[in-house]
Amino acid sequence: MKWLYLAIAIGAELIATSALKASDGFTRLLPSAITVVGYLVSFYFLSQTLREIPVGIAYAIWSGVGIVLISLIGLVFFKQHLDLPALIGIGLIVAGVIVMNVFSDAVKH
């Protein structure tokens, strides 16, 4: 369940962050409400994940995967540009998450 909870936390955070962009500085009601609810759901499920996964590992995966996916959402939906340094940085984040999950004894599958 810990990985499912972490996936839900990441998904809710992606929805909340996308809605935050659409809220236009909390001036639009529906995106603002989605933002608040999304972050509440995200933090709740992240807290459930922390019962079984060390905080450093869980947070690194949560934030790393979130950064990569929200960058892609920004690219596709918000027409934001990713230059070469941004793409290299995203690649390093992906590599870091993979290294932690494959090689670290701190992550127990």
C-alpha cells in the first residue's frame, strides 16, 4: 500500500500544482479550491506513506517525480519552454530516483 499511497500523493500534488497555476494568484475560485483540496489529499497520503518509507526517501521520490511530471505538464498544457539545462536537470532527477529505488537499502520493496 505504501507505493499506492505515494502514487496518490504525487497525483494529487500534480493536480493541485496545475490548479495553482490556473488559479491566477488565487483570484479564480474553482482552481483555488482544487489547489487547497489537492494539497490536503497529497499531504494526507504522503503522511500515510511515511509510516513505512523513511522520510528522506519518500520525500525525494515525491518531489523528484513531481518535478519531472509538473515540468511535462507545464510544457504540454501551459506551453512553457524547457531548454537544454532544464532537460539535463530533469534527467538527473530521474536518474537519482532510479538509483535510490534500485540500489538503496533504505528503500525496502
